[in-house]
Amino acid sequence: MNSEANWAAAAQQFQQQLGQYWGKALQSFQDATPAVGAIPSLQFSPDKLRTLQEAYVREATELWNNGLAGPAVKDKRFAGDAWSRNPVAAFTAAVYLLNARTLLGLAEAADADPKTKAKLRFAVEQWMAASAPSNFMALNAEAQQKALETKGESIARGMQNLLADLQQGHVSMTDESAFEVGRNVATTEGAVVFENELFQLVEYKPLTKTVYERPYLVVPPCINKFYILDLQPENSLIRYLVEQGHRTFVVSWRNPDASLQDKTWDDYIEDGALKAISVTKEIAGAKQINALGFCVGGTILGTALAVAAARGEKPLASATLLTTFLDFSDTGILDVFVDDAFVNFREMQLGKGGLLKGQELASTFSFLRPNDLVWNYVVGNYLKGETPPPFDLLYWNSDSTNLPGPMYTWYLRNTYLENNLVKPGKAVVAGEKVDLSKVDIPVYLYGSREDHIVPIAGAYASVKHLPGKKRFVMGASGHIAGVINPPSKNKRSYWTNDKLPATFEQWQAGAKEHPGSWWTDWSQWLKPHAGKQVPAPKTYGKGAKYKAIEPAPGRYVKAKA
């Protein structure tokens, strides 16, 4: 009886103190906000605050009244049996989730412009992801259970994993020892037929007796390595192009070191994309080629085509842009990182030379999904002493690349900050004024529905800036999984709409869903632009000028950041 009375008294005291706790939490929240990405002091709607406070008091009181027999927690971080069997752990998880919901509610209740609110939401999400009880051995019921079951071996392995990751400079997402570029990833047969200080041009061996007369050039992003498009034979976009009868060339960007720290965006356009186009045309003896740009590779390709158009040149018969920004008016979550102060700081730091380290880029993208791409591996690797299983996609994701400082800072200012590529004549690249309205060629545009790096509406925005005949297609899933979706897997869906209205929402309203891969739709679209069939070449390159330098995938892609 005494214990029941004590619990009731404690519950009453707890309820009385909630209001005080709430006030202190709100004050701390307001005090902290000026330091979060230059967020100014915040004001909150009294009505929204009152609703939040009432909900918090009600839910917290209910948790307390239930004692250690708290509700089942659905969050996957706390879904294991060890959490449900440990009342203290389950209660801790439930309180944490209540606090997380409340803090996010506070972020939504702030009277602020959309960008400030997005910054605030992002900061709260990062803090809540880092402070989850699952991230700490003293609070993680599963890690504690594993330590008991293994008699401490899991803790010893976790320390070994931590030391190994400290040495390599990043958290392991996969067993990286299971992969080697050129041995079991990036294995499509080919040869390097040209190289300069920025890239190698890889030509792939034909798999058909005849090929289309117009060769195909792939321009991947320079912030990642090209073999995301050639992970395994069964999901290789490069191999698929070759199988469809296209004489295929791929740009393999060099992983910059100190010798390239002064390279600019102009260099990547003139000596990168435009040079690759010129060499591909020369090797194939073609007046025009077809080309694909993926992510930043698409932005580079689009800029290069605008430069060529300003010079009165039309080197492409068609272009394909996959998950690409040309119009940076809707950049999604990445917008929280970019403002005048941040860009000015980066220009002071790197604008005249230096390298943006690949690990910094990789960390930025990982923290866009912190629970899945950061803390999940911290818990598994270090608290539980587990070795993540081999996964080629995550191996590629960990194989980071550097960027030259001047190139990176030009890109930041002229795209994410000022959106100059879609302002005719505003951006000057390689001595030419960029005007996308002069890039009058057929274009196939693809966006992924759940893309958090290039939001689908941002990919669609290119439609209004390119004057040629266009086709826009939406695929299921995200930035990578949506693109790498081969027909043989018969997975997911894609959507088409022959009309191209002003907004993505209008396009989506009239779109038709098709089961399977968008690759087949793209392949059919590409055929009329590829020209007639000619005998497949029996050797790589052309004559003495473009001889095979080394087997694919070449040495540039193997250089580590």
C-alpha cells in the first residue's frame, strides 16, 4: 500500500513540475537557435505553444501513470525484443520519442520564413538523431544483451571496429575488403582511349555485331565515381547501353589531388565535358553523338551544351538528364546548408585554391538521413561489435572523391545560391554567356519520386528552360535506387505523361503508371536519335592518335581520396 501511495505522490509531483520543465525547455530552445545555421531569435504562436504544451503534459502524464509498463514502441531503433523485455529501456525510449515529437512540433510552431523553419527542423532532427538512447551502451538494451550473451566479446569487437574506422577516416557501412574496383565492381570490358589531367575516356567493347552510327557518351557526377553505373553485370546501365547496340564511352573523372586544387568550373566544362564530346565524335567519325548526364554530371553536360550553342555548335543529337538540376529554385533539404554567409566563408577558404575533401562531402550526404546512414552503423559496428555485410552500393558510397576548391565555390554560388544557369547571360562559362534556351535538341529528363538530393520537382523544372522536344519520366524510389533499376529485375514502376504543364504537380496529376523499369522507355526513345546500324568496331579508339592506354575501368577511378 505504501508503495502505491509513494507512486501516486511521485506522479502528482511529476505532473506539477511538467509546466516548469516545459518553460525551461522552451527557453533553452530559443537561446540555442541563434547558433543553428545563423537562425535569428525565434517567436512562437501562443496558441500553438499552448496546444503543444497541453499535448506534452497529457502524454507525459500518461507515460508516468503507466509506470514501467509503458506502451510498445514502433520505432525500428527500439523494436527489438530486448527493448520490450526491459521496462526501463522501453520507458526511456518512449520518453525520448515524446521529446522528439515535441521539439519537432516547436520547430513547426515557430513564426519564421520557410528557409529558417527548414534550418530549424534540420537542426532539431540532427540533435534528436544523435541523442537517441539507442546510441549509448548504457541505455541500449540490445547492445547490453549482446554483451552478456557473448561474455563481452561484442564490446571488444566494437572497440576494434572503432579503431579501424578511426584509421580509415569514416564509419564503415559495408565490408570494404570484399570489393575491388575492376575485379568485382566496374567489370564491363573496355579500354581507356584518351586521358588528360581531368578525366579518362573509357570505350566499351561492343556486344553486338552492329552498332548505331552515333556513339553514346556518359557524363557521370564528379562528386562520386562513375562505377555506380557499372556495379554488377546484371544492374549495369553501361552494359545495358552496350547490349542495346550503342558504341558506349564514359567519362571517368580523376580524383583530384593537390596538383588539381586550382581547377575551375570552366576547366570541367572546357577540358572535361566538351573535350570528351569532341574526342568521342572524332573516334567514331560522327558529326553528332548522343549523351547522358547524371546528377552533377547532368549539370556539367547542360552547361557544356549551352557553351557550345553560344559558339554556334550543336554536337549532340539528343541528351538525357538523370536526376539533374539545371534550375536550382527547389533544392529540397540541401537548401539548409546554403546562404550568403556560408558561400562567402567557402569562397574565402577555397575560392583561390585548395581541395574540398571527399569525406566532408560524403558526411554531408550521409547526415541528410542520419538514422539510416550514420547512427545505424555506429550502433551496429561499435555497440554491438557487428561487421556490416558486403554491399556493392555502400562500398561505392564510401569511395569518396575530392573537389577542387575554385570549381566547388563557383558551383555553390552560381547554382544553389544564385541559380544563375537559368538566367540567360548571367553566368559566363569558358568565355561564353550561358543561355539554356539556345540548347535546342531533344532531351529525355528523368527524376526519382523519393529523391532527397534532387527533389522530383527540381528535376522537372528543367522542362521550362530547354526549348527542344522533351520527354519527362518519373521513377519510383530514390536518387540511386530509382536510376539503377534494370528491366531484368522487374521491380518498381515508372510514370509518363506526354503533356508537359507548368508545374510538376500538374504533370503528376495526368501521369500514367507503368510496371517495371524506365530503362525500356528510355531505350525506345533513344533509337530514333541513334542513326543507322553500322558494323561494330573491332578495335578500341582510332588509329595512332587514340590507342588503348589501359584496360577499363582505368587507373583514375581507383585513386582514393
